Amino acid sequence: MSPIADYTIAGFIFLGTAFAIVGSIGLVKLPDLMTRLHSPTKATTLGVGALLVASMIFFYMKNGKLAINELLITLFLFLTAPVAAHFIARAYMHLNCEAAEDLPRPSKDCEWSTYQRSYNCDDQTRAPH
Amino acid sequence: MTSHAEPTSPNLSFRKRWVPHPLLTLVLVGLWMALVNNYETSGWIFGVLFGLAIPLVTKSIWDSTAKIGSFGSVLIFGLIVAWDVAMANIQVAFLVLFRPSQRLKPAWVTVPLDLRSREGIAVLAGTVTLTPGTVSCDLSADGSSLLVHCLDVRDVDAVVARIKRRYESRLLRIFK
């Protein structure tokens, strides 16, 4: 392997670990759950992304074949991180009554979907506007 | 906009009956090929088999089909989001490292939506979570606004305007 490839790989690994550790620092440092949620959803996606780019370059130099599996890992990470964050946020809103009182209302006669009970979603969300 | 799937009736065309979601089939074959990394006949056979079987088995879940306006705008949207994700990381990293927690100004923000397609709203919510300083938390019961939590906000209107201009306007063109 050429030294240029070596340094590029090392650079990406460094970048990845740097972002991963910043994400973890954020998790410790930020004051409450909602602000803490910001740091792993973002810092970690790029952290893992950079590590996967390093892995791709390494295996390309080693086998001469492009490994697409890493791209899939990135793709799945980007799909799952927002969903997990969404569920954590909702669970927090419902477990923590003070947080729920601070929420803005979406409009006069409507609530946020998880607060409004017995709502026939099919009739309303799909009605033509 | 979305449409309800018709109940299976005998006069449904062959294509509609056995390949109800051609795009999903293509995506599944592509995913499978990328996953096994094996471009010989055996890989293709399994890929096509899964690509045909999974949409059929899960037909009851896919009661609507998203209509995608143009694939060029999908590509542009993907590139913009990828760039914003990288920028978001750097921005949040700076906030985490150099801003004392007491000086952060977190806030709940309501983003009114013009987007009506369910798939479009799902993509928007995911994008909002991955991009600078915002996490989407809930959707209003009538699907007309999105609840967003901001890590550090000075100007609420600017955040809403940015989400609407940068992401929603493009998604409106993609999900017709």
C-alpha cells in the first residue's frame, strides 16, 4: 500500500474517532435529555461515516475491489438515527409532564399526534386540502 | 398525493398483481447485490427472488405509493442533505466543545407544513433530525405542523424559514 493511502486512511480514522468522542462528550456535558439528543444524532453519524470511508479505502487498496457494504452501513445508520431520536424524544415528552406543558400547540383545535386520543388519522391527514 | 391500494380483483393486470411496487423491487435487488457483494448468477437469482417476494408478502403494509416527481431533484436533495449533515456535525461539535451549557438556548419550534404526502413528511422529519441543531419530535394530529427541538436558537423564525426553504420546498417538488 502506498504511503499516501496510509495517511488518507489514518486521517479518516482520526476524523471519525474525533467526531465520535465529541458526540460522547456532548452526551455527558449537555444539561438535559432533549439537548443531549442532539449530539449523538449528528456527531456520531459523521464519526461512523468517516470510519467507514477509511474502511472502504483500506479494502480497496488491499483487494482492489470496491466494498459497497460500508455504504449500506452508512445508509442504514442515516435511516435509523432519526427514528430512534424521534422515539426517545416522544418518550421523554410523555414521561416528563413539565416538558409537555412547555410545548407549543400546533394550532387552536388540534394537538400533537401522540397527545390527541381517538383520532382517526386516515380520515384527516389524507383529506384533500 | 397518495392513493389507496385496490383490493385484489381478478381483472388486475399481471404486472400490478405480481409486481405491485416496481421501484421497491429495484431497490431491494440493489440492496441485496450490495449486501452480498457477489455479482455471479447465484447472487442475482436470490436478489431477484427477494425483490419479487418481499413486496408481495408485505403488500398490506404498503397501502399507498409515493409518486416521485423527478429523480434529478432526488439526487440534488440527497447531495444537499449530505453536505448539511457534514456541516451540522462540525457546528454541533463546536457548540458541544466551546459553548458553556448555561449559554445554550434550547427551544421548541413549530414548523407549519405545506407538505401533505406522508412519505414526504417522513423524509422531512428525518432530514430535520440529521441537520444543524434540530431534532424533530412530533407531528400534529392533522399532519399540518412538525414539532422541532432546537439546540441553540436565537431567531426562531429564521430556523423555520430555513427548514421550509431549504428542505420542504425541494420535497414538495419530489413528492407530488
